[in-house]
Amino acid sequence: MAAEIGSMRVTQQIDAMRALGTSPIKRIVIPRLLAMLLVLPILTIIANFVGLLGAMGVSIDMGIGPSFFGKNF
């Protein structure tokens, strides 16, 4: 995100937005922050679930049953 905003600054797109009377903060930054706040918890839950599944797969090969993972919740 920072690289894209930096590129917009170099190509004077942000200055053009200011010249047209729109706020670059409202048009560029705020929607990206809101999207990040919405998606980041969802991605964290998915990553934790995939990590548990991977650990469960490895533990089965080591002789530990999948019920071990269910007891700890």
C-alpha cells in the first residue's frame, strides 16, 4: 500500500486530486484502512485454523491422535 501511494505521489496523482478539490486522505487512505480493519481478523482466524490443521497432520504421523487438539479448547 505504501509503495502504491508513493507511486501516486511521484506521478503527481495526489496533487491532481487536491487541485480538483477532493481530499486524498478520504479517497485513498481511509478506504484502505477500513478494508484492513475488516479483513485482518478474518485472515488471522484462517491462518490459525490452517496452522492447527497442519499441526494435526504432523502429529498424526507422530502417533498423537486428533483428539489431543480438541481437548485444549
